Amino acid sequence: MSPNQRLMVAVVLSIVFFSAYTAMFPPQQPVDTKNDIEQQAKVEQEIKTTKTVEKVTGHEISKSQKVESRDSNIVTTIKADDFILKLDTLGRIASKELLDERFRDSEDLHAQIIPDKGAKPLFIRFADESLNKEALSVPYVATIKEATIKDEPIKVTLTQKLSNLTVTKNLTFYKDGHYDISIKMSQNKRYFVYIGHRPEVSKKLMAAAGVLVYTADNVAHIIEDGDADNRETFRDVLVASAFDQYTATIFYNLDKDITVIVDGDSEKNPVLYFDSLGDVTFKGYIGPKEYKTLKAIDSVLTNAIEFGWFTFAAKPLFAVLLWLHDHIGNWGWAIIALTLLVRLVLYPLTYKGMMSMQKLKEISPKVKELQEKYKGDPQRMNAAVMEMYKKHGANPLGGCLPMLLQIPVFFAIYRVLLNAVELQGAPWILWVNDLSRMDTTYILPILMGVSMYFQQRMTPTNFTDPMQEKVMRFLPVIFTFFFVTFPSGLVLYWFVNNLFSILQQFIVNKQFQNAKDLKEHIEKKKKSEK
Amino acid sequence: MLSRNSIFRKTFLKFLWIYQKFFTYFSFGSCRYYPTCSEYAKIHFENSPISTAFYHTFTRILRCNQLFEGGIDYPVIKQIEIKPAKIKLEHIKYWLVPNKKNHYYIIKNFSYKG
């Protein structure tokens, strides 16, 4: 392939990537065929002791659910400043609406954390098939119909009286979104308690969504949508969470020997539940994965915050950003402060690089000579040019390491912007009102492109390959298009990064010019003195 | 002994080939060395045991920053296998220049025609 063809391939690849990305970006709520009962029946339930296989009848409820509207079977409504939670006749948490203005769905309604269709939290299914059938037809009765949480938590008891079994769920709801629950059975029966399907408030490309099981050995097992091929079981579980980008339905404080099970539905999306016999007591949380809220409830819950496979780098970065935000009070400025911090760390490197670039300007005529000499032979030319640099102690290039180091920083910020609920709806100044979304006015990406162009102009470059020079000139345009769909916070990071490097370059250029002027001045003086 | 055609070796060489063909446009020709880090890696992966190749490539990338001078830095290899079928100038891919005992600089032959 000639350099021209290769450039074409590179450009075409970027365009393909870009258009695919834009096509997928507006978070499409997956069309929910998830609960097609017939398909659901395929999901099978292993029974530990006998290894017999039975159907997951738990999903058959969706048959009756299809006819019911969201509110018709509600037995209890619990209101708080931040949410409205509803319990239904199947003893499940039927819905939880977040009242915070930041959480709006694609139709601009308040976000509903519990998906409309699918297995819902606190649903109980019995291992005994006939018992199960009966349980689906007998409604739960609640002690209160409606209540508002002020400061004191609210207690609700749900009771289901079956022909020879009574199920009692004692629930205590707290203002901060968590609840205590104890389930009592009048007889020892084997049953399963569901967390169910993950919330579907928001899911963007690249943001992980699915199920997370955090075990006592400090491992977060994550099973994303479409990856639940086999049933997986976990013991010694500290946190079990079904999550989307910003919200989660969580069980915690589970007994050590409880087996938490992750099963796949017909689309291999994970469904989370645990296996129980007799009475059980645990805690739950439903709501946004806000670091401070979760930490205030129980610090073990912060393990439910994850940034995908890049968590190891994104988590510390998020900690720094959170700290900056505590002192500054605005996420936009916190990002700018972070940029400054990263640049300060890299300062010794960049400064050295910039100084040696200046030396390069001085030897550029000689380099041009070499380029003429070895015109048709780029490899030999490179070798000669390198020799020349070494002789003059100048090396214009930044090096592979700084380039490679930028990638994880950039990607970590991307993950944080994508996954941290704190940044959802976080404004900066002027037109930037949500750092986690793309800038619909296109001002930031264009500013970014322009700053990149100027940064390149100011940087003395030296290309041995004319083709490469052309690509470089074209790069700000390509980057602008790339950045259009990125979260504003990321574009802001890159824009400010460019500004800082322009500033630094400007200072270095000035210093160099001053030193040169001084030298010339002294030489002139010497001459005139002679 | 060098297993020349292991899957690992082939995979890495393929990966380097893709990188050199397409991604060098986006990495701005940033390398401070001759041969470049990717070329250096390629030569090592062609001629050294995988672990050695990894080690040298890794340390080379670590050295490739503004705190080091950069410039000319040829890979050095230990084992050599010379079974040339033809020994005309244009068939020779690399020159081996003795460094210390049993070690050789490996330098590209610019006249190599494949």
C-alpha cells in the first residue's frame, strides 16, 4: 500500500468508527422482549441438592403483568423528599421514582429505577411448583397504605396467607433510600428472593450495565448484559447489585452462607436472586450510585460503584476529582483543576521536551539538507536525522512513553464521566449545563479543535515524511469530529489541556527568544567595542 | 532454541505490522529513537525468545521519554541462527555486528529486497 492509500484507510476507519458511535450514542432503551414468557421458561433453575431441573416460574408473573397497569395492584406507597416507592400485591417493590431533577428519562419524566417489565426486587418464588402457583394468585396485604418519610423511618409489614403457609415481610424504609427487611415463613420452605433485572434508567455505549457481585475476598464479579451464559453461584457475598449506568438495586448484609445466583434470561441478560430456606434478614438499597450517599449508609456499598474493566485507574482518579470538587464546588472547575494537576506532574517531561524542540529550530537548515540528500530512502534518512539530533543534543519528539501514558488518563476520565452519577447533570458555566452529555451547541468541540490547531502551529515540528505532515494538519479536524459526541467534561479536559500546553509553549518560546536576543546583543556590543 | 513460528510470535508481529501501517499516523511520529520503538520491538520479536523480546520492548518504551536522550539505539541479540540460502547483498535482511561476547547488534540492511 502506498502512503496515500494507507491514509485513506485510516480516514475511512475513523469515519466508520465515528458514524457507528453517533448512531449508537443516544441511549436506546433496549426494546424489551426480555420477558417473553415462552422464552423465559427456557431458563432453568438448578436445585442444589437433587440436581433436578425445573423452570424459572418466577418470570411467569409477567403474563399477568401484561394486563395490569403500573398502579392497579399497588398496596403501599411510600413517599420521601427524593423518591416515591411502591409495593404491589406480589410483595415486590413495584416501582421507585426518583424525584431529583437530575434524573429524567428519555421522555423527560422522572426516572423509574425498577424496569417496567422483568423480575422485580423482593419477589419470592418457591422451589415447590404448586406452592408457587398458589403464591401468584394470593395477594399480599400491607399494614399501611400510604406514608411519608420525614426523619423517622417507616415500618411496613406485608403478609401473604397461603393455604398452609404464611409469608411475612417486615420492611423498614429509610429516607436515604435503603431499607431493612426480614422475611419470615411459618414453615421451612425453600424459596428464592429476587433482585431481578437491572434498572434501565440510562445506558450509554461503553457504560457497563448488568450485575455485580462483590464477595468477601474483595473481588467484584461483574456479569454484563448478554454475558450471562451459564448460571453462576456465589457464597460469602457482601454486596449483590443489579445496575445500569447511574443507578442500582442492591442487597447487602446478607448472611455468609447464602448462595447468590446469577442466571441468564433468553437474551443472556443477567437476573440476580438468592437461595433461602426459612427466615432471612438483610438490607437493601435502591437508588443512584452516589459515592457519598452510599458511604453514609454503609461503606461496603461503595463497592457497587464500578467503572467497567478500567476501574483500577478510574477509581483513584475519581477520588481525586471528588476531593477537588469538595474544595471547589463545581465539577467543571474541578475537571480544569485536575487537568492542571496532570500537567504539573508531567511538567518536567514537557518542559524538557519543549526546550529541546527550540534547539531543533536552529539546526533545521541542516536537517533539510539531509532530507534532500536521502530523498527516496526514508529509513536511511531517519537514521541520518537521528544522528544529527544526537550531535546537537536536540530531540524534537516527545517519546512513546508520554504518548502511551496519556491514553489511560484520558480513558479513566472518560469512564468517570460516563459512570459517576455525581457528574450526571453537573453544570460548568455558561452554556455547559451537563458535563456528562455531549455539547449540543458544538461550541466546546469546536473550541477544542481550534485550540489543537493553534497548539500544533506553535509547536516546531519536523516531519521526515510529507504525508505525515499532511495528516498532522488534518488531525484537529478529525479530532473535532471525534469529540462531538463525547461527554462535555472530556472535551473540556482536552480543550483545557491544549490551552495549558499553548501557554507553556508560549512561555518557553519567549524565554528562548529573550536568551537569544541577549546573546546577540552581547555579541554586537563586543563587535562595536573592537 | 527459537521457535520461529509460534502463534504468539506471529500474533505480536501481526499486531506490530498493523500498528506500523495505520496507527503511526495518530501517534505523531513521537519516538525519540532510531530504530523506532515499534521497529525495535519487531526486530526483537523476530529474532529473540519471546520473554526477552517482551523485556527489551518494555524497557525501551520506558526509556522513550524526554528524560532520555534518545537517538540511535540498535537492538542487541544473543542467539543467532545463520543458515543463509543465498548470500547476495539484496537477500540479507540484517547485519549482525559483534557487541560483546556472544552478543550482536542487529542492524537493518537498507538494500534488502525481500
